[in-house]
Amino acid sequence: MSNVDPSAPTASFPSPVGNHARPGPARWLVPALVAAVVAVGLGAYGKIHDPAGTAFNLAGFSSTGAVKSWLATGAFVFALAQILLALAMYGKLPGVRGTPTLSSAHRWSGRIAFLLAVPVAVHCLYGLGFQTFGSRVMWHSLAGCFFFGAFSAKMLLLRAERLPGWLLPVVGGLLFTVLTVVWLTSALWFFRTFDVST
């Protein structure tokens, strides 16, 4: 026969020390270092690689520049949709409430924007390289490398726990701003210079 009192209160155990401690600097340093390594690595590859002139072309388009410009425009449009969806999710758009559908649309618009941006980056790095012969081209090269570095950091931050509430919106806004610079210095310039055509 057991002499344990079934009505006795359950003993509570102390939580492990440091379980609720604030995140250390390494938590932010790792994504920042990854961003720097990706950005510098892409820039270094683009600089030392001998440009091939073109990386791909698609039937129905007049040139590789047209393909790249339309893909970049698609990425920009989906990124703009992602920003608007994020504003709706955070309750910043009047009359719009965050829903699971908005969250899903936000994630998918980001995925599509990234998938459209990848072939553009491949063409830029492989076909043209990192160039600095003019201010437009230099800013485009810098912003393109920075975009993929910052994107890598954001993906790591999405997996982190106990992030400050302001961090992801700031990083997302920074990514959109940099992508806007990339689009303005490439696709928009192309359309204004060579006309809007395929």
C-alpha cells in the first residue's frame, strides 16, 4: 500500500536558469555576418568573373535586357503586394483586418518575388558582372548584392525566437527599399531608354 497523499499539492520545479534571458548579441550578429558574407561574396564573384554577356534568353522577348527587365518588374510588383499585405497584417491599413489568408498571401508573394529575382541576379552576375563605370550601374550593383545579403539575414531572423516586434518590419521595409533601387536603376531605366516592349 502506497503512503503518498493523492490530494497533496504537486511540487513545482524551478525553470532552468537563463530560460527567459534576453537574447545575446550573437543572436543578431550571426544574421548580420551572413548578410555581409553573401553580399560581399556576390560582389566579389561579379567583379572577378569574366562577364559572359548573357546568361539566358526567353522566346518571345526581343533581348536578354527585356527578359531581365520584365522579370525584375514582376518581382517588384509582388514585393509591393507583400508590403501592402504586411501593412494589412499589422493593422496599418484602415478597414482591413489581419487574417490567415492575408498571412498566406504575404508569404507567397514574397516567395514569388524572390523566385523572379533569382534569374535576374544570375544574369547580372554571370552575364554582366559587378560594374562601376557609371553611378547608375554602380548603385545597381551595390543594391543587388545588398538585397540578397539582407534577404539571407531576414530568412535567418524568421526562424529566430523572441524577436523584438519592430525588427522584421524594419528588415522587410529595408529589403523593399533596396529592391526598389534595384528596379529603378535597371528595369525602369531600360523601359525609359529602349521603350516598354517585350
